[in-house]
Amino acid sequence: MFIKRHMEEAIKRISHMFGAVLVTGARQVGKTTLLKEVTGGLPYVTLDDPILLRSAREEAGTFFRNMPPPLFIDEIQYAPNLFPYIKMSIDSSRKKGLFFMSGSQQFHLMKNVSESLAGRLGILNLMGLSLREIFAADFNAPFIPADSYFEARRSSLKDVEYNDIWHIIHRGTMPELHSTPDYDWEMFYGSYVRTYIERDVRALSQVGDEVQFVRFMTVMASMTGQLLNMASAARDVGISAPTADRWLSILTASNIVFLLQPFHSNITKRMVKTPKIYFLDTGLAAYLTRWNTPEVLRNGAMAGAFFETFVIAEIIKSYYNTGSLDLPLFFYRDKDMNEIDLLILRNGVVHPIEIKKHADPKKEDIKAFGILDKINGIKRGPGGVVCLYDTLITLKDDDKIIPVRWL
């Protein structure tokens, strides 16, 4: 079952602006299926094929004579030596949309891209399915808690049941799991972790103990929605601090985790500087931390952290799917333990968001919003509480109760 992806329009738009388009993202999020859909009948080359990969690596100078552009190249990260020849082809023809590429690694890939294809390449980052995509809503705009957004969003709203949300949080957002509902969840993620380590982790770094790396992933998953504590993670896994830092960079580069940075103001020195960590697929995090059913997860100690992780990922998708890469997303926390889960910075205005798994938000939930009013130089816009309530209503002044289905 094909699920229409909202990034299609962004790919088409960017292909008219640049000679090449690169879609990155974690394994299994649907990069190949999406690009095949967008590129139609373009010739397709996958560097997963060992014969083609050997040709790309050993005969890069003649590779495109046998397969001239326009062309779709899958898993381009395995042959970064092709980038200079892609550059020469784009420069000689001066045409747009000559190369469409996918890659599940950003690590060394982005270095080669920046050196070879600066100004010639449009980059997009694909994540798993969004709620909008799962429920076939055609609305595609970045989330912002403003009246103009809600007015535009209203016409494409879908009914989403409370239990549906927890089912999706637990099952994750990999397209294959949703297109084939009878696919065994545990088997899928077990295979996913093995493939990820065998293909991506080994290519990115010399990880000596793969069992330890899985344990490190599990510790990171147990921290989702929390301030990152690398000293504790290194201690729990039994690795050095430099190794922990290197392994975290692998998880970040391969789009497994996202680090939400704290909001900084030159005027206030009391804000924490540690990022918060979020797994970009809650299903993978649930598998690693052994929450084996939606019901157990919903009623467990990490329910709030998983709901927050899911909401953050949904908001990130709303920006990535329109072509944005520089995310205007931060969180607030100061040394007095005042915290706001998410700040969205748009056009010089800060929009505060709290994320609560309950369905009865109260004014106390947004008490910390007032702290922003005391910081000189900050203009606060409307915000709200994203939660499991079923109706969009005003909570206080310009701040609203925002059902998760409005994202």
C-alpha cells in the first residue's frame, strides 16, 4: 500500500532550483519509495548492488558514461567519490534536476557534499510517517500555535482516537509497519537494529563491541524526552566519555536521535546549556526499552516522556516535510528549574508549548510561560498545551489547549 508523502512537493520544487537533490534520513523511512514516485521513469541505480558499487568506487570517471543523467542514485553515501563527477556533470550541462540521490548517513556524506556540491545541491531530511500522512490529511505546513495556522488546519482535520495515538506511538512511524499491519513489531525492530549496526554503524565508526553499542542505544532511548546526561550513559554502558560522545554522534548523524538545543539569550545567563535528547521513532525507542504493548507503554513510568517525544517528532516532521532544515525549535530551562518543553521561534516571536499526556490541561501547566515576559528583548506570541484533549479551545488569553491531532 503506497502512502503519499508530504515531502513530494518540496522535492519537486527543489529539483527546479538545483542540479541535484539529496534526501537523507534513517533506514526504512521511505526515501527510495518516495524518490521513485517523484522521479517517475528515471533510470534507477542502487549502490547496495555490489557490482554497481565496485564500478562506482573503482571507475568513477566512467561511471556516468554508462549511466548518464538524469538519474536516481540510491545509497549514495557508499561512493562519495562520485560527487566530483556529479559536480562536473552539473557544471557542464547547467541543467536542473539532473541527479536525485538518497542516503541514510549524514556523517562523512555531508562533508563530501559540502566540498563538492556547494550551491548545486538541495538537501531534504525525511523522517517516518507523520500523523497527517497516516490519516491521509492533505495539509502540509509547519506547525505554529497561531490562529492563522489553526484556521488553515481545520478543513483537513481527521478523527483520531485516544487509543490510536498510543498504538502509533508504540508501533512507530516506519512506513512498512503501517502499510503491512500484520507485520510483527518485535521482529521488524529486531531486524532493524541488526541491519542498522551492520550497515551504518560499521561504516561510520570502528565500534569494537556491537553488544555494547546496542546497550548504549538502549540507555539513550531510556533518556528520551530528558536532558542529555552523557556521564551517566557512559557509566551505565561501561565506556569512556569520548567513546560515548562518538557513539552519540553516530546516532545523530544517522537520524536515530535528535538533540533539541536550549534557548539562549545574551541577556539571561541562568539558562541551562545541556540539550534534550529525543528518539525520532518512538517505536524503536519502545522496542529498545522493552515496552512491549501500547497498553503497557501508556500506563508505564515513561508514558509522559514517550508522548512528549512523539509530539516533538511530529512538529519536526511538519518543518522537514516542507523543505526546512534549519529548525526554529528550542526548549527553555533555567537554574531555578523553570521549564518550557518547546519554544518555536518565528519572525522574531517566541511561541511557547507545553506537552502533556493527560486530557485535562490546566492554567498551571502554562505558568512558566510568564517567565518569557520578564526577559528583555523577547517578544512572546501565542502558545499552548499539546495534549490528548479532543477540542481546540482557549486556556488563557492567547494560549490554547491543542489536541495532538491538530499538529
